Amino acid sequence: MSSLDPSSTESPLLLIPGPTPVPREVLAALARPTVAHNSAAAASDLKALQLGVLRSLGHRPEPGEEQPAVLVTAGSGTSAMESALVNTVAPGASVVVVSHGFFGDRFAAIARAHGAEVELVSCDWGEQVPVETVERALEQTGAKVLTATHVDTANGVASPFSEYARAARAHDALLILDAVASAGGMPLEMEAEGIDVVITASQKALAMPPGLAIVVASRRALELRRQMEGQVSYFLDWLNWLPPMTDPTAHYFATLPTNLIAAGAVAIEIAEGEGWSERFARHRQMARATRRGLRAIGLNTVSGDELLGTTVSALAVPSGITPAALRVEVAKEGIAIAGGLAAWSQTSIRIGHMGATSLPELLAGVAALEQALLRLGAPVERGAGVAELLCGWEAEAVA
Ligand SMILES: Cc1ncc(COP(=O)(O)O)c(C=O)c1O
């Protein structure tokens, strides 16, 4: 067993950017006796989860208006990305992929695997892709679908997705937004901002266990799917999933992960007990306070706060210290943090501060990093990180 293996501690504190800590009540729901996928209990849990996800995306039901479809299936964020793509982009059709990091590039890889013509518009990590570049790509390709990532977990930067949504509308294109690292932790008004498909997964700011792929598709997106000929996939085809997602007691397509859905419904209940806007404000507070604490011990984000989301921080490690060594030292304190990805793998670590993560857990994380840096010989003032985090927490207090 490697010393980076979180299982080397019985209950490691997960400060990685997903999966995130899952509240006990949610775990207890997982352990309830399994119900049938077509039972009234499963239908009621599914409905509760679907409506909660919609409300987290700013949905307010209007009488007589068709609400977006919420497809909740077994899978991960990647399967939700693939689902969104194959149901809207036919092989050979053009798609503009906006990428500001590792997961933006993944959309391009999925689209290529599916035989689409990919126009990739990207930027250096730590920056945002300007909307003008996106507009040019839409004009040049005539693509009817645009994909973007809200928060790219590799660098923590948030995209100006509202601007992309306006550009997509102006070019009569559909926007698919990857909100795997933001949904449930950051405000995202799907309908008001004109986003056609939002995809996410259970294991990050929604504070559910891993295993649920969530796709929210607008009426416009569903129409586009219906206009496509033939079957676009078997397991991922929205037309296969829409009937059981409307009423699983009457329609079967494939067995639903009923324990996960029951747990998801409890996670929604907890989130709504807090309130979505209060939850988003708490994420802002966690991000700002944690970054302030980390800065005090020499761990800085590459981008400024104005470009960053509030769920994850990618931090440059001080020179002379490797991300792997830092992670090993932090793991000794029973805390799991993540390494950098791809081009940043040798220079950065990543910390998740989202979902059900609490102030004491963030304090423990910063204290462990401080200890680790001291053991590795970094010139850190003892207690500085924890003190700054607490000051930041107070300064950013949610009114
Ligand atoms: C922004 C983003 N998109 C997509 C994914 C892929 O999700 P999964 O690992 O659940 O397949 C991740 C995973 O971290 C992510 O952070």
C-alpha cells in the first residue's frame, strides 16, 4: 500500500476535489434495504433528487411550461459528458469545444471518439478563453453545439459561461456546460442564462457518494435529439431514458442505482435545509478563507480570485518541494489532498473545499499542510495558516 493511499488511514479526511466528504445521514440512507427500481419508493426518491437538482440550477416552475429533463443514471461525470455529446452532435457534425483545462480537453476527446468534427478553442491554464474567440469559432464552423466547462478542476478557473451562452444563442447553437465541479456549490441559473444542457455528477459539491451521472436537458436540447436520426447510442440514448425518468414505476430501460438515488435524495434535503444561496455563499467563504490560510504558508493559486471558482484550488508548490512529497507528508496526518494534473502535475497540488466540507476540516487541512511544509524544510511561520484562515472566515462571514 502506498503512503499516498488514503486507505492507509481508517477514515481519511478527503480534501481532494472529489469525491468529497459525505454526511452520515446520506451514508445511512445508502445502507437502507435496497428497493426495486420500479417501486413507488424509488420513484419518490428519484423525483426528490430531480427536483432538487433543478432548484439548485435556479429552476422556478412556471405553470404550463415544460421543465428540463433530469436524467439520473449510474455513471460518472465522464458518462454524463458523453451522454450530452452523443445526443446532440451526430458523427461528422461540427462542435466547438471551449477548453480552459484538462476536463475541457476531455470533451474534445469524447467528441473525436464519436466521429465529430472538433474545433477546439483553448487558452493557457490559469486563464479564460475570451468570448470573442468562441464567437469566431462558431462563425467559422457554423457548429450547432458548443461545449464549455464551468470550473476546470485541474486549475480551479471558472469560465465566463454566461457570455458563452449569449454567443451560442446569437449563433443559434446549443451550449452544453460541464458543471461537475460546480453544481450545488456555485450559482448557475440554467434557464435564465440560456444553457441548454448542464451535466454533473454526485461526488463533488452535491456531497453525495460517487456513482451518479446527472444530465439536465432543456426542451431545445431534447428537440435537437429528436431531430437526429436513428439511435445515437444504446445505454446513453436520451430517448431510452426519458420514459423511466418520468415514471420508473411504469417504464423500465435499465436498472437504477436505487441506494445511490435514495442517498442523493437525502443529500438534497440537507442542501435545501441550508438553502442553495446560503450554500453558494458558504462556498465563497470556504474558498476565500482557505486560500488566505494557504497563502500565509506559501501556497498560492496561480490565478487571481477574480478568475477562480469557489470549489477547488490548484496551488503551486514552493520550489525544492515536490507535490508527491507534500502529499505523502499530509497523508501521514490522515488527510488526502490531490496532485496536479497533466502539465501541472510536477508543480502543483489541489485542494477541494466544497460540498459538506466544514471549517474544522479546512483548519485541519491547512494545519497538516503547515506541518508537512515544516517537515520538508520550508520557511513557514508556525500557526500562520490556521490564523489567517480563521481571519478570512470571519471576514467572509455569510450575513
Ligand atoms: C470538471 C470535471 N468534468 C468532468 C469530470 C469527470 O468526472 P468523473 O471523474 O466523475 O468521470 C471531472 C472529474 O473530476 C471534473 O472535475
